[in-house]
Amino acid sequence: GHFWICFDTFQSRLPKHRHSLVGDRVTGEVKWVGKVLDKSLFGDRIITLQSMFRLTNENTKYIKENCLLPEMEISTTKMTHHVEGLKASNTSVNVDSLENVEDKLISVISGAALRATQDKNIHPGKCAVLLPDSDFKLLISDSLVEELNKKVKQMYVKFQFDNDLQPQFSTSVTESLQEEHNTDIKKCKCKLFIGPVSQVKGLTIQVVHFLHLV
């Protein structure tokens, strides 16, 4: 019989095969650094994905224009729907030194993620802060997540009754994106997800904040 093997040619567990974005601070130009799979070694046995349905047209356009994939054959890739979707917003955060990276991350992540839960009344478990796997290992630790949750609690008004209404972050998919939601958002125990892209493949996420080093 015949079978298909689906894989991402731009992700590898070996550091020497990984890709990274490099930005020019003067011109603002961004380019990828890393090796690309030599498809000629496999003859006609490798076929590029020709259709997509999990992305909106605006998301697809944003990925192409901002170089979020080393290669994306956008001209030959067809969408199986006509959903335009909301335009993606882009924010650059300048870091002067590695010493203040953690403080910057806590401030940026808490502010961006909570705007979705507070202003738009979206369940925390439908929001995610994602990083490339290599960036996640470099920047995110258990202690940072703890400090992030402390920051969130400080941003909320202290209620007279202790009902743990403040959204919290978790690196666990089951506690966040896969949590069974209560119809009453005030009683729902779901958490905001923060983690690497590889952990959420195949999952549908309503709000995504994608952070990557340049």
C-alpha cells in the first residue's frame, strides 16, 4: 500500500540544521540563516502542500510578507476557503542587554495576552503566546512563568472574595488549550498557554501572540 509522511523541513532537533532569523538594525531587513532540504535527493517523492484550510488569507499573507517561513510557495498554495480574517499586528521590542530580557518579556507578554481576555472577553484557554522552539528554550523558564503569573495578579483588582478570577499562564496544553471550558468565563479554570510552536501543531487557537528573536 501507499502511505504519507508529513514533516516540517524547517524544524530539526539538531542545532546545526535549525533556522534562525537575522535582522539588520540599520536597514530593518530580515533574512533566514540555515540549511534548506535538498529535495533533489528524493526525486519526485516529496510533494509540497498545495492547499490549506487552517489559516485565514490575512494570516497567510502576513507569514509570507514577514518571512516567518524560510520558503513559502504562496503563489502556488491555494486556500480551501474565502475567509479573509483580521489583519495581524506587528510590534517590535528593543532589548538593550540580556540583563533586562526577562523584565521586558514579562511586561510585553502580560500586557498583550490580557488585552484579549479583558477587552474582548475571550477565554484564557483560547489564547496562546508561542515562540520558536529554540527561542523558548533560551528565554522561557519555570521561574519566568511564575513571575509572569504574579504580574498578572497585580494587574487585577483584588476582589473581596477569593475566587481566583485572574487569568494565569501555563506551559501545559491540557491546562489551557485543551481544557474543557465552562460556559461561564468567570468559573472557567482554563489558562493562557505559553510554549513552543511544536507543542500546538494541529490545534485551533483563537488568539495567537507569536514572539521570535531577530
